[in-house]
Amino acid sequence: MPETPNRQSKFNLQGAQFAGGLVNADSVNAHQIGGDITNYNQVGQTEANNSAVKTILILAANPKNSLPLRLGEEVREIDAALQRAKKRELFDLKQRSAVRVQEVYQSLLDFKPQIVHFSGHGTGDDGLALEDETGNVRLVDTQALARLFELFASQIQCVVLNACYSEVQAQAIVKHIPYVIGMNKQIGDQAAIKFATAFYKALGAGESVEFAYKLGCNVIQLEGIPEYLTPVLKKK
């Protein structure tokens, strides 16, 4: 019986694109078909993973004519908590210190954060204390601050005001932002740091903002600090 001759089809597949799981770009030799192969499934997965990363922006201010705060320690503890977190790859920490008004909105424009954390002084109805050009106190009006956050409402999910008497600002900002945490009275450095550290440890573990808030308050209490009722969570 005569042998059937080998039949070879010749197609020019240069420029062809493959999708739908039929061709794996990791295993196919593209030189054999005269073109390049892109694994669209992997590209889409990478883009999805990148979009899931949340940027945390820490804004700190301790004007030279105000009481000194341990802001550096607070920032270090937050950074360490996220570095050790189970899902640390999902968070990108940015920080600005000695912030003035223009640095607040410039940082929001530059980093497009999902979480904004302010560390510093609050004065209740008179506003939050930032710095002026000379490093002295510059109080920021509560309604003006709320309108600023309104402009960035499409991207910001949570605001933490780790400052004394900042419940007033939290109440105004929550009209535009889903979750805002403020302080209903004066809070000491130790309680503020314990709360912030526990809060970001919980977020880094994949917990919700509400759970992280409750854990932060509980840790203050576990440490025997009487200010565990000082942080308050406002929800839109």
C-alpha cells in the first residue's frame, strides 16, 4: 500500500492575534508562525491587580508654635504595620510632612489616594491646623476643607483625621466621602498611635474600614488607655 505523502499547509500568520485560551504565549514559539503572540488573559489579570492597589496618603503638620506631637513615630508605625501585613502588596503608602494648604490639594492631585490620613492638631469649630509659609499655625476652615474633599469624592474612600476635636470636620467631610474618622475630644499621642497602627494592620489584613475602626478603638482599651471612645466613625 503506497505511503500517503506528508501534507503541509502554509499560512502566513504574521500579525495574527490569539485570544480565548487557545494559544498560550508562554509556551508557543512565535518564530514558527512568523509573528508575535500576546497572552491577553495575563495582561488583563495584571491590569486588574494593579487597579486594586490602594494609595494611602499621610499628611502631617505640627506647626512650630503648637504643642509637639510624635508624628514621626506614628508614620513609622503605620509603615511598619503595612510592611508586615498579609496583603501589603495592595497598599502604596505616600506621605507629606509640614503640610501647607497648597501641599494638601497638590498631593491629592499627584497621588490620587483612596485613603487620606491627617496627623496633627485640631481645634474643633476653628478648623484643622496646617502650616503657613513661616511654619506657624494656619487654620483651615471646615467647610472649605469639606468642599475640597468633595472635588475628589470619586476617588477617596476613607479619611482619617487623627487630630484632637476633629469630629466637626469629619461630620462635614462625610457628606462627600463614604467613611470618615475623627476625634470627639482631645487625644494623646499614645492613644492616637495605637489606634492608627491597629487600624492599618486590619486594613492590611483585608478587613473592612468598619472592622479596622473597631479594632483600633479596642486596642486602645486593651492597652489600658482611657481614650478608646474618642475616635468616632462617620458613614455616608
